[in-house]
Amino acid sequence: MWTFLGSVLLLIALPGFIGSLSEISEQKAQLLADPAVGDVWTIKLRHEHYTMYLVEAVSVDSIHLRKNTRDTIGGVMKLVYFQSKALNDFNGEQVGYARSEIGKLEKKGFIRSAMRNVPSR
């Protein structure tokens, strides 16, 4: 009985979960294609090692980011906690990327998330 009920619940919940992941990915792609000053990107530095960057300037051919002074090592839950606590520490080095590089970084999985209208900056 419980196995059957669990299977039914999984079949009901799985399409919604997959749909929400697709929506999040689509939203990230839109924010990366049209970045704005003040956007916050979470970038993977190496295996399970992340930091956030603040978009400081956007031009026709490049994007300039300011690195967060903190970073985190760990899985998804550690990353979510980090994102909620480190939104005021954008005093690190400034880096610039050509717009063409952004798509490559995203396709390789280095840009983990992109957020707009981030509070507490």
C-alpha cells in the first residue's frame, strides 16, 4: 500500500519539480543574456567551491564584476546558506569578461545562479 502511494505521489510531484528546474534555468539564461548593474551571480571556482560576484558595469561587449570577499566550500545547502549571508561583502577584486565568454562559462556549469533585485546590498 505505502509503496503504491509513494509511487503515485512521486509521479504527481516529479513533473512539477522538473518544470520548476527548467523555469529557473530559463530565468538564469535571460539574466545572463541581459545583465544589469546590481545583478548577483554565483560562480563556481572549482569543485564545490563557490563565490558571488556583483555586476558593476555593463557595456556592449563586456561585463565587469566585483568579487565577494567570502566564498564557500560545500554542496547545495551550504551554497544556499552562503548566498543568504554574504550579500554585503563585495569588496574583492574586479574582473571583466567579454560577453562571448559568459555563454561559455554558463554552458560549462561555472555560473551557478544569477539574481536580480537582490535585497540587503
